[in-house]
Amino acid sequence: MKATSCSAWGFLILIAAAVRGIAAPPWTEERGQVTDRSLQTVTVPSAPATLTLDQALQLGFANNAGFRSAIAALLKAQDDLRVARQLYALTLTGSTGATHSGADGDVTRTDLEGALDYEMLSGASVSVSVLLDRLDSEESSTLELVATQPLIRGAGRSSARYEALRSKYSGYRSAILRYFLSRQDLGLDIIKSYFSVVLAQQQAAIQEQGLAQADRAVQDAEARLKEGMTTRIEVARARLSQASRRLGLTRAKQSYQDSLDVFLKTLGLQVGTTPELTTKLAYSPVSLEVEALVSEALGNRAELAIEELALQDAQAAVRLSRNRRSPALDLFGSSSSPFSGGNGETEWTVGIQTRVPINSRALDEAVRLAERERLLAQRSQTEVKQSIATQVRSRVHALESQQATVQILEQSLEVAREKLRLADISVEEGVGLYRDKIEAQDEVTSAERDLIDAQIRHYFVVLDLRRAVGRNVLEGLPGETQAVEPAAAQVEPKS
């Protein structure tokens, strides 16, 4: 009876040690950002009648087919981490049966066993099992406790359980970062697709206005021909300009429809509808400091955090390979106490076991391989830093060039409009050629198209720069009525 009491106290002491061993490190307290509901199968929805940029982003994140793989990867990493956090396994086994043994007749036996296996982050393990055995009218029950504690190999940060938890947490952090990058990339694609449709729509509107001007020019030229104020070749030039404008409008409408289909496909909506895009974009030049942006990028980019996690994995692989090459020294103990039946005495065992690897080429090669992988991970981290700095500088140069382009095109549009005004006055006064007016109209239309294209391309470069610096591209998006469409501000020439 005394021995049984000692065994129970020993059991409680080992369980207390196990509880201390499972104290989760701070980095295991992360929580998931998505749920399985994000992957529920839905039919492809139709596009609404009107669509703001914010609504487009929400629809894209909910329905884009490619983005689901990033969600699934993050959910899997969450599940893997949840499994790694469970340090115990509880099993219950039962059996019953009858045995015929000749003259002894039928013998009925029933067994019921419960086992708790617990593995601590330190490498220690505890196994507790209770066995209930009934053989006809005879019963016996036993409590068995087995514990081991590595002292050298497989202990502490080199234990299998600690490394499994560290590895799964590293994978979870990497999945969060990759999810963020996938969300950034999809958001960038949606914004660019949205304003590509807006650009194509505005280009078509300019072509429609240009065609209306060409129609009026043809009518005016024919009226002047009847009055003998111009020649047939001027009328032919006006008709050629009209045909060119009509062809340009046809191509602009095709480009608009193609851009709209690509946009709806990116959102995961049914292709073929024509929603009205209501978010407008205003051109706003920005001033830049290259070195400050490079420094910000090196502190913000998720790719560097992923490289840091990869380097930590490589360092852990070096630590584990060296640990496996070390001699093993394990402390072990066991205790078995019968509750009923048997002789009623407690048996216990305590000892130390050692294993020493001698001349193991596989272990030595594993260490060398892990060292090489660590060096490669360090080099990869350096290369990513260089690539990020190059990307930021390239985006800054592109933005400066695009702002200069917009400024030049604004001046060109002013010159083209002034030229059209002067040509119109010259024709009205009978001192100018009608072809000069037609050419001026074509130049105004071309300048308007180029300017709108350059302004929206400027915003695309701004988005690329935000992405390169590591900022959230979904912040600071254009509002609903931020600007008037550039096409609405053009000057109507006199007919």
C-alpha cells in the first residue's frame, strides 16, 4: 500500500514537470487570418450595374480562382501548427473474447487499456497506461508509468518535438507573408484592370467626339465646295479623316470590351456584362527621396521576412545535424503498480542509457550539407536585398520619367488646341487651308488620348512603387468623385 502511494506521488510529479515543459513560447500565440468559409464553393456571380473600385476589390478577393490557393495554403499551415501544438496522445483500447480449451471449457477474457503519451518540448516523454484485465471471475488492474529524458542528443532546442513546433510555426509565418503578397498582387491586378477599363472607356469617348468633329468637318467642307470656297481635294481630305476617326472608334470600342472582359475575369465574375465603373482618377505628381524609399523597402518587404525565416530553418538544420552526430545520454525510469490481483508489489526501474556514433559518414555529410544550405540562405538574403533596392530605384526613375512625360503632353495638348483655334479662325476668314484645320483636329484628338494614357500610366507606376517599397497598395485608393473625366474638359472647335 505504501509503495502504491509513492507511485502515485511520482506520477503527479512527472505530470507537473510535463505541464511546465509545454509552456508555449511567445511565437506560438499567432492566430489565423482566414477560415474555411473563404473556400466555400459558389457559382460565378454576375457583375452589378455600377461598380466602385472598393467593391471590385471585395469581389475579387472573394471570387478570384487563383487567390484561393493562397487561402488554402494559409489554412493548411494553420492546421499543421495546431497539430504540432498538441503534445499528448490519448488512446483507449478494449477487447473481449471467449476461448475453448478442451476439458477446461470456455474461458471469457475482457481487457480494457487507457494510455496517455506525452512528449515535452525539452525532449522528455511520459507514458501512463492503466490496464484492466478480467479472466472469468478473476480481475487484475495495473498502473504503469514510463518516462525518459535525453541529456545530450535530442534535448532542449534540438529535441524532435521542439523542432517540429518551431518548423510548423516558421511555415505558418511564411504562409501568412505569402498570403499577404498574393493579396497585394491580386489587389494590384484588380486596380490596374479597373483603370485600364476606365482608360479604354475614355479613349472611346474621345474617339466618338473626334468622329463627331470629323462629321461636322465633312459637312462644312461640302457646303464650302458648293459655294466655291474650297476644292474637291479638301473635301476628300475631310472624308479620309472621317474614315480614320470611324476606324479609330471601332478599335477603341473593341479595346474597351476586351479590357472589360479581362477585368471581370480577374474579379471572378461572369464575362459579358457591362457594369458602369464610377471611381475616377485624378493626376497628382509626387516628390521622391530615393534613399529614404530604399531604406523603407528594406524594412517593410515581406520577401525579406520570408528569407529570414528560410535562414532560421537553415540554421536549425545545422544545429540538428550537429546534434545527431553527438553521443546520446538518456535518463529513463519506469514504475508498475498493480491495483488488484497479482502480488500487490510495485516494481520500478531507473537507469541511464548511452549511444555513441563511431565513424558515421552519413552524419558527417549531413552536417556539411546543412552548412552549405545555410551559406546559400545567407547569400539568397543578400541577393533579395539587392533586388529590392534595384526595384525601388527603377520604379523611382520610371515615376520621374512618367511625370515628365505627363508635363510634356499637357504642354503639347495646349499647343494643339491653340493650333486648332488658329486654324479654325484662318479658315473662317478665308486665308487658311481647310486641311490645316483637319490636321489640327487630328492632333488635338491624339494629344488628348496620349495625355489620358500617360496620367493613368503614372498612377500604375505609383502603385508599382508602393508595392516595391512594401506598402499596402490597398491604402489611399481614389475616391468616387475625385476628378472630372479629362475627355469632358476638351475644347470644342468651331464648325
